[in-house]
Amino acid sequence: MKASPRELPIIINDFSRDSIYRVFTPAYTNLPFLPTGAGHFKAQRNYLVERDNLNMNLIIWTNRGKGDIVYRDKRFSLLEGQAILISGMEYHKYSTSSDIGFWDFKWIRFSSQHFELYDTIINNGSINPILVANTEFDRLHAQFLTYLDSSEKFRDFLQSNLIQSLLTVLCTAKSWKESFTDNKKLKPLERCREYISENYAYPISIDDMAKQCTQSRSSFIRKFSHFMGISPYAYLQRIRISRSLALLELSEKSICDIALEVGFCDQNSFTKQFKLHTGTTPMKYRKQHSIYRLITAEEQGVKI
């Protein structure tokens, strides 16, 4: 599983031109969390990173698609909405999952003398993907990128605080996940979430979802909304729109065919929901994102 040190790092930068990559050298080196980079990659089928013994740590979370991870002798997929914490000093490998061929993910790179503390809480000696609140991670990540590009005098301090906030979100999500798994009342809701993710392309109803939890319709809606932070119908629509984005970017299928493939009854209802979630139409989104040229490592002149 592990490559010899002289063979590493192995990096194949197969991602779109509109991907974001920032490197950073902090001016203050005594901060508890030192920011060294951040990015938002729209990785394609051949994207691959394999390395070891790198003095940095990494937070990665999947926005859309799926990535395959090898770390601490475990192989697993990082699914939509999941995040992980990785030590660069240990062997790790991550790549676009071949069965989907698309991985939209965000990351922040940092070093810290407190890494072991957070690693113990979040990973507990192994590695476990954690379902996080995408909106909170997105807000913190966007703010982090803003500071990287700014001339703010104390941006190092602000970025250090943002990294700690991200780690705190992971710790909180880990605690919530453990209580979710241990609580018999919550397990049916997790089963329902998985049911939605696996059957979004079919005309499933709220009643179908409630049956997965063996609960009444009203009780199911109330509990799902409380513990997931979003209504079951809104969650279903978000999953459908998320899947449609990859199809618009990577396929030549018609918008009507895409609408049907992700579970909408017709193109009009798909367009309405798409605009509600993204602020634009499927056609405009495709024009902006479906045709792009990949950046190679030679063009960038950097290693990610």
C-alpha cells in the first residue's frame, strides 16, 4: 500500500481551470495554527496526490462527487458533506473516485503544535470521515481565502482563529456523530438519510422516507429537520441538484435527460429548483462550467 520514500510525492493535477489554489507563508511563526495554503479543486478522473513526511496538516471536505482516500492503513471514500483531518507526516493518498470521475473538494493546509490534541479527539488513533455542516465550513473557508488575498495587517492571527474554528466544528460534529450512532432514536434518521442518497433518482415521497424510520409523517419531518438542520424534502432536492451539477459539467446529455436522471418529473420543475438553489439556470451554468481546459502541473509550476 505504501510507496517508498524516494518515489514520493506523486502528484497529478487533473483539475479544471476555475479551481482555486493559494499558498501562504505566515509572518508570525509562533501562532497556535500556522496557515500555509488553501484551495477549492474541481478534480477530474486522473487527479491523484500521494505523499509522506510532509511538515503540514490538512483538512479536506467534499463539496460534490467523491474522493478515494488511503490513510493509516485504511481505504475509504470521502462522500459529499464529509470531512477528514490528515497529518502530512504520515503516508496518505487521495484521488478522484473512478466510479464517478469527478471530485469537487475544498481544503486548508496548516501546521500546529496542537495537532495531536485535535487528532486524538477527531480521529482517535485511526481516521473517520465526519459529516459536517457544509454551510459553516463554506463560510469559514471563504473567509480564509479572503484573508489570503488581503493586505490585512493581522491576517495571520485571523486565519489562525479560522483554522481553530474549523477544527472545533470537526470536534463538535464528531461528538454529534457518536451520539447519533449510539442513540437508538436517531439511527432510523441516519438510515433515512442514506435511503435518500441512494434513491434520489426515483420519485420518492415524504411518506416513503417516513416508512424508513417507522414513524408518522409529521413526527418524521419534525425529527429529521431538527437533527439534520434541513427538511427532508429540501435535503432530497439538494442531493438532486448536487448530482445534476456534475452531469452538466461533465456530460453532453440534454438538460431534459439530466432532469429525469436525477429524479425530477420534467425539465421545468428541474429548472425551477436549480435556479432556487444556484441562482442561475441549468443552461447558463453549463455554458460557464462545461467547457474548460485543464491546468497541468507544468503550467502552474507548483506542487499541491
